[in-house]
Amino acid sequence: MTFTQTQPAEAAVKWTVGCFNRPWTKWSYDECLDGIKAAGYKFTGLLTPTRQEPFTGSAATPEYLAALKQKIASRGLKANMTSLRVRAGEPFEAAQKDLRQQIDNAQFLKLEHLLTFGVDKPSEYDNYFKLMSDAAAYSKERKLKLVMKPHGGASGASDEIVAAIKKVNHPNFKIWYDAGNIIHYTGKDPVEELKPIVQYVTGFCAKDCATVKGDVMIQFGAGKVDFKAVFAALKAGGFKGPIMVECCTIGATAAETTANAKANREFLDKALASI
């Protein structure tokens, strides 16, 4: 869906709101796509691969990718991103080859964003940054945008993210902010941690969290993320979207999960209407 704030044109925001597949991984991808559509979303993201659904993983075949593309389109949905699995613990050449295959697969699906998570082990930082610099250039040639989200380790909070941006040193390496992960991994204030990096933020992963290492598969408003304040800071920084819902409470059934995903979309509608 796309939300437009009812204010004068110069103050309006128009940010795409979509949903990742993560809440439905207990069920088939067909049920997931049906749920995303029923919850009122028009855009989806290929965040969490499963044994049955490698998405854009390097082992995905052309036949699988073509079927995946058709499966998404048949629901009237559009996929705008995929996650990358970076093998930073392997030699650079092998990890580079694997990563480039994932990028080629994403290009085949005509996606827009490639999401990475950073790495946790300091011993892998240098290789990760080198791989990201290469991937940023390679993906730019294919009209894809490489992004990283806060996820602990090398992408923990603003200090680490600024350091990563400097190390990668490529204009096609940006940030997808995740306020819930700031709390989950660092316990820091998501609004304050956003301010030093807001100029690099080109997407937002929506999730809530109440405490360090706390549950993130919860309804928005049940944690400590101040969505209104985060969105106000993003707006002030010139953010253009998209916002992608990553989490909700996982129900006993796919239908219950869909209802929770819909409720989180409606929560975002109200938060966006207030800024």
C-alpha cells in the first residue's frame, strides 16, 4: 500500500508500506503470499529463505526463479527486495562469486534493493567490507541498490554503521534502518541513533522490541519503539521510503498471523498520519 499524508503538498509524505515473508515461514510460501495480500499490502520482500524457498540464494535455478516471479505476480504483488547471505568467513574470491550470483538472481526478478545484515565476528569485518565494496559496484551496474540494516556486530548502532559506510566507501551502499533491532542488539535509543545516519537511510524495517535480546515477533506498540518520533526524524532527514513490515505476533494459524500483520499495517497508517 502507499500512504499519503493529508497535509499541504510541500509537507506530505508518500512512503510505500510493504511486508516481508518472515511471519509466515511456518507455512507454505503460497499461504504467505495470500496472507500478505489479504493483510492489505501491495509490496513484499524476500527476507527469510527456507528449505523450500531459497529465493535469490546462489543455489536457486532459473526455473525456480521464473516460477517464483510468476507466483508473486499472480497475487497482484510486487517484490522490491531480497536479503543477501554474505560468506564473509570464506576466502574473498569464493564469497565474491557466491554473492555475485545472488545479485544476478535478484536482477532476474527485477528487484530494487539488496539487504545485508553486517557480520558479528570482528575477524570477518575486513573481508565483509571488501565484499560490500565489490557488491556495491557490481549491483549498481545492474541497477540494484545495496543496503545494510542494524543487526549487531559491524552494524550494531550509529557508530558502527558510520564506520561501515566509511570502510565500504561506495555511494551505492546505504542503510535500511531498523529501530527494533537497535533496542534488541544494543539497548540504545532508536531516535538518537538514527540522527547521525539519517542521510544514508533509504529504507525502514518495521519491528518493535521492549528490551535487549527481547522478542521482536510482537505487535507494534507492545515494545519501546516510538514509531511517531522515528518517522518524524526520517521525514526531517528527507526519507522517501519504503517501509517494510518485518514482524508481528505469529498466530496458531496462517490466518491469525495475517490478522496480526494487518493490525501492524493499520498501526503504521495511524503513526504516519500523525507526522
